[in-house]
Amino acid sequence: MKFTDGFWLMRDGVRASYATEVRDLRVGDDRFTAYASVKHVRDRGDTLNSPLITVECFSPAEGVIGVRATHHAGTVHRGPDFALPGADPAPGATKVRHDGTVAELTSGPLTVRMDTASPWGLEFLDADGRRLTAVERKGTAFATTPDGTHHMIGQLALAVGEHIYGLGERFTPFVKNGQSVDIWQADGGTSSEQAYKNIPFHLSSRGYGVFVNHPGKVSYEIGSESVGQVQFSVEDQSLEFYVVAGPAPKDVLRRYTGLTGRPALPPAWSFGLWLTTSFCTPYDEATVTSFVDGMAQRGIPLSVFHFDCFWMREYQWSDFQWDPEVFPDPEGMLRRLKERGLRLSMWINPYVAQKSALFEQARAKGYLVRRPSGDIWQWDLWQPGMALVDFTDPAARAWYTGLLRTLLDQGVDCFKTDFGERVPTDVVWHDGSDPERMHNYYTHLYNKAVFDLLEEERGPGEAVLFARSATAGGQQFPVHWGGDCFASLEAMAESLRGGLSLSLSGFGFWSHDIGGFEGTPDPAVFKRWLAFGLLSSHSRLHGNVSYRVPWAFGDEAVAVARRFTLLKHRLMPYLYGVAAEAHHTGVPVMRPMILEFPGDPACRTLDRQYMLGPDLLVAPVFSAGGEVEFYLPEGTWTHLLTGESVEGPAWRHEVHGFDSLPLYVRPGAVLPWGADDQRPDGDWLDDLTLLVGPGTRDTEITVPGPDGEAAARFRAVRAGDEVRVTAEGCQRPFHVRQLGGQAAASGVGEVVLRLPRGDG
């Protein structure tokens, strides 16, 4: 939201007051509080009829410094608030220093500094005393707009060449400089400025992040109102934000997710290929069986089958009852599918249509959100007479999850938790929550309730969602997918932009509808999207009005689907280790190039390629003809599929058939490569191969077990033309092979690979 009219003027009817000078400073053991006047005080008369802004500086966690600016503190706080599981600083971890006019608070490598003798401001410094950012002259303020709304405003300075990323799954340009962004949940598809996953956290290329601790609407102006500032404002009397230390972007994400919650580890089976009924297509058990048979007959391993909305009867979503005319024997059908080794997913949403038998039950028990008049809130969008389950009511949560438990008892393994964005603000919540704050936060309660149920019923490590909406902290309940995209190459690119932005917002796992959701893709689009989709953390074939079975797009599409599904399975010893890293550290599986190469200026704007974990570079092909342009950082990179070696740094222009794309192994990497290409959750140590690339020196490789913990560790040491690989905690045979070459060796405990002289 913009408040000014250029540099000199305010917009019509806007009145703003800016913190100007410190009139009092109170210093405690672990915080300091400044009282700032909004004008220069020349004499005692200037202290009258004029507000103060109270600014508190504190540390909620190591390497995180909070700033809370308040105008009127007497406002009733009704919540909700972000749960911050990591907000528990160790005693003595925060250091406060007060020397004359200077106050400093230090937490880990981060310091905030205030000089009360200078004009209003706060400086944030790294461990070397380098300025990261600052609250400058107009950086702390409040304003009223013509409708009488009160806004708190914060600003942080942008340095020359600084780039801003994140703010959730945004499909607008990857670098957010110059954009106006509202953190406000919306069901707007992937081709607009709206977003399903709005996260008030941004990451800077200078090695810090900023989290605005407010679950309601946060309006950002990123170098767009004041071109040298990131501005954020809320309709409230108080504004709280946290500056999160680096120095590397990965360090920022570790600290941010340590504060707001780390992603759970999805089960290994969820990394295989998912196939759905699609949405508005006709389907019954015969359709489902034909799809499953067709995949098996064509040699495309399938891990999960998903039933979309019309497993229930029309006009009754949700009643959680199978449509008896379409699925007369659901228990038998699910049993037959599970006997074929499939996991099963069901579509759900948090709404109850008036025609559903559950509507009257929920109304009688008071489980539906009401208007201030006491009437149930209803409308006819999506479902006629649709009402909203009130997840702030513990009894309503228990009722809702009890209905899902019945499906789990039938054999369902997981749920697609769709919707959760269009949450009204003209309502009253059971727990008295502020409707404006609950609009964004509702999805968190919804997804948490379903995820907690799955953990309770299936056990930790077996819970997984396919969720569309999220707010800060929602990363704890994976997986999230990109929502409704068109079946076009442009939509494929915008989906990747959204996923990369989400990954820099603390989310470890992400997926998208292969081939696009809206419309029917051209076979070329479908085949290009297959390679991208199967080199994402999670991979799902799903559409709206047409099926996404590969044979609907020709024999070549079948071959491409098979090739990349088998490839992903063989990569699982590597990918699941990356997943475990995301679970333990918050560093995502799909990584923008800046995350792995923050010191390379060329990587700061790249949004058509990514790192899949630390060691695989993926550049999806966004052209039907196969032309692709991408960048390789410094070192010798080796194409995983062809063995070709390329020297970086370099921009590459390549042409790929549908069965290929740029897929390069990082210089010096040793890639664990599984033998089982038929399933994602096999025994990864069985007949394991370690692929040794050029430049390998001393490298440690961990192969996880199904719980994500290390099942075996290997150490590779290069000496001349030999690479010696030693196994720790593993007495099973393994192989070592030169990537892109012919050298290979096998053994137990220790293997020595002799490379051709001069290689690598």
C-alpha cells in the first residue's frame, strides 16, 4: 500500500507521523526500548498534544532480532498469532551494551545499533560490523487513511544492487524489487499477482531475511514507493518484524525455519509418480483400473493414485461419502488398488455444501462460521449454500477429522487439502479471533488438523498432504503444490517461478500439475513438463477437463514418462538425503541458484533453472523445439544422462529432444545412484553405485534409510589418479563408477577407483 504522492507529498487524505528522535531509552538485560517523538522537540511545549512511538528491540532466537513498533498499546489483541516453536532464546544468549548515546543488542552474528544522539534510525550489522540494512529517517511510522484506518509502517533500506526474494509462492518476477505485494490469501491461479501461499518473509541477496510477525494483511512496497526501501505496513496499532541473520542464504533459511517450524519428512513413497482421475472428467472404478493397468502395461511405475472431487456426489462437497452410483464398492476398490502396491489419496476441502447431510449436523452443533448476526456465513461460489468449518473450535476440529478417520479406516493414505483461501472477514469465530488476521491464518489450522490426524493414525514419517494454500509455518505440513496453471509453456515457467519463490520462503517440498491444469496441453508441452515434473520434489499428473495419462499424448510421451520416472527412482538415495536435509535444516529440495552460489552475481536473477539438492542442476526446456539457455557456475560440470563435461562459468545454448534436458552434476560431487528403478522406497543400499564426477577431492556421502537417518556413510578421497571410497556402517557390496567415463570398481568396505591419467 502506498501512502505518499511522490517524494514530497502525501496521498489525498493520508496523515502520517514518523519517528523522529529518541526522547527516552530504557535498557534491560536482554532488550532495550526507545520512546520516539514524531517531531523535533525544541521545548517542553513540544511534548504536548503529540504522540510517541514505542520501539522495542529484543531477540526471540539466536541470530534473530525483533523490532516492535507500537502507537497505541491499549487495543484489544484477539489473535490469532503465528506459532513460533523456535522462539526460546538460551539464557544469556542476547547481549545488550549501552555506552553513552549508543545502545546495541547482539544475538549470534547479528547486532542492532541505535544512537540516540543521531536522527531516528536503527542499523543492523553482521559479525564483521558490516551494515546489512537499516531503519532510516522515515522507517518507523503510523498513518491514517481517509476511511479512518490506522496503519503501522516499517521500512528497511536497500543497498545498491541488492535483490529481494520470497514472500511466498508468487508467480510474478522472481526478483521482487519494484513490485507491490499484498500478503492476502486468494484463489487467483498462477497467472496473476495473487497467491495461494502468502508468506510475510523475504530474503535478501546481502545475506539476511526479514519476517513480519503479523498473520493478517501485510502490504509490501519493494523499492516501489520509495525506491531505496523495502516497506511493509499493517492495519494495526503495532508492527513487529524480525531480522534474520545469515551470512549465507542457507543460514537465513535455517534460522527462519528454526523459528517458525521445520518441514516434516514426507514418506519415501510420496516421491514416486502420482496419477489422478483429473477434476471434471468422467470416471468410475473401471476408469481408474484402466489407468492403473495402462501404466503397468507401459512400464511406468506408479506410486500414488488420487481421487479428485467427484468421488463425492455433486452439490454435496463435502459430505465425505462415496458416490454410490459411480463407486458402489469403495472398500473393495481401495483394497484391490492397495493389493497392487499403490498408495491412495483423496480430495477434500474445508467447506460443507447446504445439500450435504453434514450441513444440518454441523449447524446444530455450532461448527460452522457465523456472521455477526448469528446467521451461518454462506455463499454460492464453488458449492451452493456453502459454509465454512470453524477450525478455531476444538470440537469442530475433532468432528471434521473424525469424518476423515473413517476414510483412513477404508484404506486411504493421504489427503489433498484443497482450497482454504477465500475466507470471509465479515464473520465471528468461535475463539473470538480477529477476522482480518484469520483470513490468512485459516489455512494453517485446516492443514494442521489434517496433518496431525495422519501422524496420529499412520505415525510420524508417514503423513503427507497435497496442500494448495499456506501461511508462515505451513511448511511444517508438506507437500504443497502450485495450484491452477494453464496447459502452456508460459504457465510451466510461471509455476517454476512460484516454486522457487516459495522455496526461499522456508518451504522444503513443492509440486505442480504436470502438463498444466486448465485446458489440454499440446503433446510437446506435456512432454517438456514431464521432465520438469519428475525432477521436482514431488511429481503429479493432474488436469481439469482432460486426463493426464501419458498415452493420451502419444507413444513418445509414454517413453518420456517412463524414462524420467525410472530416473527419479534411481536418484532416490540422493533425493531422500536431500529431503532429510530439508527436514533437519529447512534448506529446500528445489533450490534457486542463489541458494547454492550466493557469491556468483550471474545466479542472482536466474528463475528458469534450479539446483535439485546441492549437486544436480536442472534447466527445464520451455520451448517445443528443445532450445534452452542456461548458466553453469565455475568448474567442470558433467551431464548426468550423456556424460558430457562442460567448463563453467559459462552460458550454454543447447537443443534437447523430449527425452532429455540440461541435467548437470556439480563439480566435485559424488552422486549415490540406486539400482531399483521400479519404486521410490526400495532398499537404496542394495547394489548401490557412487558416481564420481570430475574434480572429486575429499567428499562425504550419506545414504539415508526410510526414516531419513543415515543408513550408511561413505568417504571419497582423491589422490592423483585414484579415488578411494571407504564405507562407514555398511558391510554390503557397492560400486564406484566414473561419471562420463569407463572406469569402475566394486567391493565391500573400501573401493579404489583408478581413473584414466589426467581425468578430473
